[in-house]
Amino acid sequence: MMTAPLKNSGPTTVEVALGDRAYDIVIGRDQLGSLGSRIAALRPGARTAIVTDRTVAKHWLAQIEASLAQAGIAHSHIAVDEGEGSKSYAGFAQVCEALIAAKVERNDLVIALGGGVVGDLAGFAAAAVRRGVDFVQVPTSLLAQVDSSVGGKTGINSPQGKNLVGAFHQPVLVIADTAVLDTLSPRQFRAGYAEVAKYGVLGDAAFFAWLEANHAEIFSGGAAREHAIATSCRAKAAIVARDERENGERALLNLGHTFGHALEAATGFSDRLFHGEGVSVGMVLAAQLSAQLGMIADDDATRVQRHLADVGLPTRLQDIAGFAQEGLADADALMALMAQDKKVKRGKLTFILLRAIGQAVISSDVDPATVRDFLARKLAQ
Ligand code: GLY
């Protein structure tokens, strides 16, 4: 079984092997200060524009600017409002106009400093301004470090749905400083942890077992945290390198997301259910549906649920605040939300299901009636 390094000994580097668009993910404590020298080595002479949000700026902007200044790199910044609302047409226009006003040129660099919202928004603006400027991801949430900053999906929300407008635009560097996670609320950290656990459940049984044994140290910030983030990034990098544009295998990364997105929509994409919390409940439902379909043993589904519950994540529909009171505890309403999420093709639903813990499969012919009955039973429990 995998073990964590006994102590921190410099950062870990994971390569995303995409040919002439390959890049490194640097993972370790206290890495923000290395940004300037890394950019100077990667893009000599480039100027930079930092895109961040106001909360992240308060914590980390000064340190980033000092690192750039020390390396002699010109920099400007724009801070958007914190939260999903900035991933909008208005937010996109605001960032693009600021980048143009800052005279960002084709050979300059945009730096996305923040969580998933900032990374997706800044990455999309970088993809669009002057038909494409390179960008660096400096993710400051656990979710962004293990998922959204890696792989090149960028974009904004449409009033008609999440992430419906965007582009594939790979960063040229990702710096995941694990010490910045110390300022996250426990709830935010837990939500990101759901995506860490996802990599074990979908493709690495030994990693899942290691998480079961070591989750406390990941939360407290020891060497296990760095190991968990590096293992997650390695898993994602391997899948992205094989299927950058999600023509197949990359869809496995959507484990828990078919149910999860419906639950997020049912709660109005609000703070009542963070994305990672929706993924947690969704992943348990996907495991339980797999068990119902005879693909895994009931005990495997129970094990997935037990681990996520052990770290304090919601794992049942009934765990979602206000869910029953608002008439959302309705199998037909949830089915309708899943249909809106574009996962229905010719009357069949696409799910990521399990053949074992550590072996997810894309299942594109799930009968909606089976799912509806399954949800109705879960809601009645
Ligand atoms: N978050 C899923 C993906 O990057 O494909």
C-alpha cells in the first residue's frame, strides 16, 4: 500500500504530458514565493496580469506581487467579487477589459490566483483576449488544486446552465501551495476533499485505502496533505494526457457529478450545497446505484459512504439543508434536473458507475425508470 513521505522535502512536480503544451504542477508548502523565479525561467521578459478575487487578494496578493517584483517581472492586477456570480458574461467582460487596459500582449502571462471560479474565469479570459494569452494557475482552494486548475477546462456560466460557455485552454504552469489551504474554512476544505476521494474511488483502490487510514493528517496539513494532492494531480494529469477533450475516458472524472449537479441545481447553486458536497452525495448515490445494478457489492457502496461521512461530508439526500422542506425531495424533480444537465441521450442517462472501488466505468445506457425508482427509495429511507 502507498505510504506518505515521512517529512516534507521540497516540492513535488507532476507533469501534464501534452506534447508542446506540456506543463508542470508544482505541489508543496510555501511555494508562492517561487512564482517569480519560475515565471522568469519559463517566459523571460513576459509581463504579468494577476486575476484574483477580493478575499484571496487580502491573504495572498502582496506575497505574489513581492515574488514577481523580486524577479523583476512587471505586474498589474484585477480583483473580482468572490463567488460563482463572477463566472458570468459581466465578469468575463470585466476581466477582458482590464487585461486589455493593462496592455497585456500575446507573449505576456495572465496569473489566475484563487479558487475554481477565478481559475475558470481568468483562464477563459486568457483564452479569448488577443485570441489567446498564456496563463499560470495559482489555485488557493483544495478543490482547485486537485481538480479545476489542472486540465485546461475554462469558462463561465450561462443563465441556462453551469459552464456552458468556455474553451479548452491549458495553463503553462500550476503552483499548488499546500500551506495556503490553512486559511480555508473546514467546510471548504472538506468539499475539496470529496474530489480527492473521487480519484481513489474512480481509479485507485490502494489510494482509497490510504485515504481511509490517513485522512486526519491531510486535514491537519502534514506531509500526507501534499501526498494526497500530488496523487490526485497525477491521476488527473494521466487522464487528461490521454483524453484532453473528453472524447471518452476523461468523463470518468465526472463520477458523482450527474447526481451532484442535479442537487446543486435543486439548491440554486447556493452556499447550501458546495460543489464538492454535491459530488460527495452524488458519488455515494453512484456507488449505491452500481450496487443495485449488481456491479459492486453492497459492502463496497457502504465503504465509500462510511469514508466520506467519517470526514464530515454529506452522503445522503437527507443531509442537504432544507432539502425536504422545499419540495425538492421528489424523484421526478431530480430526474428533470438531471435531464437538463445534458446527460440524457436518446432516452438513456449517462452515469459513471463502479465495477469495484478503484474501477469506474462510463455507462451510457442507464434506464431512467431504474434511476427514478432508486431515487424514490433513497428519499423514502
Ligand atoms: N473536472 C472534470 C474535468 O476536468 O474533466
